[in-house]
Amino acid sequence: MSGAPQPIRRIVTGHDAKGSAKLIMDGAAQNARTGSSPGQFTTLMWCTDSMPAAMPLGEDVEDMGARKLGTYPPVNGTRFMIAEYPPGNHPRMHRTETIDYIIVLDGEIDMELDEGRMVSMKRGDVMVQRGTYHAWINRGPDVCRMVFVLIDAQPLGIGQPVQRGAIVGDGHK
């Protein structure tokens, strides 16, 4: 493990002022942060502030992947990120008030749920996670790279979810 996340090429399309489709951004995503374990990283690719999301015309658009977010997406919005979990990572049990779409791109990972229930995922597996307590555990020999799309959801009213603005691994369950 090199100590830094592998660069991820991010391509963002849009429209010029006349409405013609074009590339707005094309380059390595820059908004990466370290996780709670050495070698663990997340890279924010994009987020939205509302649903339906705004898509104004013009080439001068905010880089929604440059925002500094906690674990949650913006209120009524979305958060699209890539995460890397190294072998032997230190899992953190947590829950967010979100619906998460998850895809394993590379490697394998286990997800621990309440009462020690486990589910194993491998490359190509897809999960829809609906606000459950969980922890990610990489028991394999290789880094596990995953896609996460978090969608703000109505609170369940159970347990102690991660607080808005906090980051998983910052001293909370």
C-alpha cells in the first residue's frame, strides 16, 4: 500500500450557454481524505444539494466534488464517493439516516450487521443499504475499492446514528 489513494479520473459533462453538450471537467478527483485506518481513503466524486438536482447551463459550474462534507450528503441531497479499505482495516460500527447504493469494484469485503450477522461481498456485488448499523471489514489480501451513493432519507427514529457534520471514526458509534 502506497500510503495514498489511487487517483480516480473524474469526467463531468454539462452544456455550454447555447445548450450544446460538452466536457466541463476531466482529471483526477482531488477531494480525498484518510479514513480511520491506515490505508483507508474516501474520495468525494460529486454531491447534490436537493432533489431534483439543479443542472444549470453554462461552463462555470461549481465543482460539487470539491465540497468538504462529513459522512452525510447535504440535506435532501446525495453524496457520491469511492472508498478504499486496506486488508486488516479497523472497522467502525455506525449508521446513517441514508439509503446507500453500494458497488464493489475490486477486492472483497465483509459487512457486519447487528448481533454479529455478516454478509460477504466481492467484485461486482451490489447492495442497497437502508439505514442499518454496520461495519466494513477487509479480511482479504487486497485493497477493496467500493462505490457509495448516499441519499438523504427520513430518520428512522431508532438508535444513535452518526450526527450530521460528523465523520465515521471520529469517536462516535
